[in-house]
Amino acid sequence: VDPYNSFWRSAMDHIEQSDGTMDAFQIDASKVFPEIDWLGALQFGYRYADRDQTARFSTYNWGSLSEIWGNGGPIWLDEEVNGSVPGNVEPYYFKGFMDGKVKDPLGGEGRLFYADNTVDNYDEAVAYALNIANAWGGSWVPLAGRPDVIPGTPFLPGEINPVREKNNAAYVKLEFEHALDNGWEISGNIGLRYTDTNRTASGFESYAFQEFTSEEECNEPLPPGQEKSAWCSLDPSIRQEARDFSNGASVATNYELDYDYWLPSVNALLRTGGDWQFRASYFEGVAPPEFGLTRAYFPVTLSTQEEDIEAGGGRPIARISAGNPDLLPVDSKNFDVTAEWYFADVGQLTLA
């Protein structure tokens, strides 16, 4: 826990500021027919829902502050930086690590961390980290300092994804019951549901601005026994193509999707008047996708790790984590047949 032995290595900020609303309306009505054989009741209804959501989700913005290599070594925690008083750190001891069932990996020594509250005092934390990065030549800049952020926000255009979904649904259900001549009774219902959904989503296909090792650095002589990085081992033309590709460009994308379903259902119960009764049902259903998965985001970054360059046949490969505004619900057709034997007051055997 001695600041003399620890240095400022890196910083990372990440911000989420999402909001959404949903307006819904529902009405149901029913009519009972007590005097009509087979016909028990008629029920129908309508539901409207309008869901509007804007997801604001920044990248995990990691960057170096100082390092053990280069620029005369790192900036240690006990050093004064550009007039800034050293300190602003406190030890953390990881008490009760893994509920005390695993030995503390730090041996009870603790480690030093930035002492201020980075959520309540985010601007102060940014200023502190930037002071270190600027003094050493680190790569980190705060989210709001990145190229092409939307003015007044910490977000790039591709990190803001509005989705709106409107759903109209209606149903009708007929209940029935009838006594057979042999004393058996049959009852159940027949229904039909209709659902129509319209989804609009907008966002960007974005190519993250990336800084790669410069040509000058790649051409510098290496110390004995040290090999060039996978990036610097690439042909210079490929390195330039990668720089051109990762230029921070964004291409606006807009999606609109309409889909509807007719969903029938039948449920029947047969009572024999004795120890047995039988059930049968069939229905079709849908389960919509998780709303967050339908965002129109498509960020593209290049990886220059050695294993990825090998996988790419000697070139950096793109990594993409995308949403899919064209996702449809999962639809299912469901059958159920059951025989129930009540052989005692508290005894039952069911086969389904």
C-alpha cells in the first residue's frame, strides 16, 4: 500500500443513460347465454400498446495513462504531476474475499485505488486522469472527448439507438358446455387471437476510430531478443488499409418491420361422472424477442491480436456485436392430452 511502489496505468469510463415509455389500453367484454345448450359465453377484447425506448450505451472506453515502458517510466502515485498534489488514493483490502472461504489473493496487504467517488464526481475524476495521461503521453481521453461525439453528450451517434414498437391485438373466445345422454359432460372453449406489430428502429453502422502503432514506431530498431508485434509484422499497405478502415465513419441505418399472426386455441374437458376425466388442448402462441436485442446498432472494430491476424489469413479481422431490428417472435404450436384417474379421495394418477 505504499504509493512509491504503484503507478497510474489506465482508465476506463462507461455511461448508460437510457429511457423509455409505454402507453397501453385494453378493453374486454363478455356475454353469457344461460339458456342455450352448448353455448356458455362469448368473450372478446382489444389491446393497444405503444412502446418507445431510447438506449444510450457508450463503449467501455479503456485507455492508457502511463506505463512501465517509455517516457522515462510511469507516473508513480507519490509523484506530483503538472502541479497536482500527489495522493487522492486509498487502500482497499478485499475483506471477506469469497465469503472468507478462499485465501485473500493479496495476502491482506490491500491495493491502492483512486479515492474519490467517480460517479458523483465524474468531472473531477476525468480531470485527474487527463492530467496524468497528458503528462506521460497516455492514450486515454474521456468519452466526451472522443472525435465525433454528439455535442453536449458523451455519446457517439452509433451509441444512441431509438426503438419504437406499436402492437394491436384482438381476440374472441367462445365457451361451451354440454351434457351427453350417457351422463358424461363436455366443456371448454374455442378462441382466436390476432396480433399486429409495427417496429421502427434507427441507428448507425459505425467504424470505430482506432489508433495503431505508427510506421515510425514499427520501423524503430528493436532491442536484442525482442520480436516485432503482429501489427508491425504486417505489410505496410495492409497497415494503411486498416487505418483507412478505422476512420470513425458512421452510416445511418433505419429499419421498419411489420408482422402479424393469427393464433387459434381449443381447450376441452370430458368428465365421465366417475373416477376418470380427460383433457385435450391445442393452441398457437408467440413470444416476442427481448426489446433490447432489436436495437439498430452495428459497431465495427478491427482486432490486431496475433491470433486474430492468423485467423484472418494475415490481416486484421473485424469484430462486430450487433443488434437485429428484424428479429421476429418465436412461434409455437402446442398440443396437450391428459387422462386423470382419481382412484381414492386423496389418490390420483395422471398420464399426459
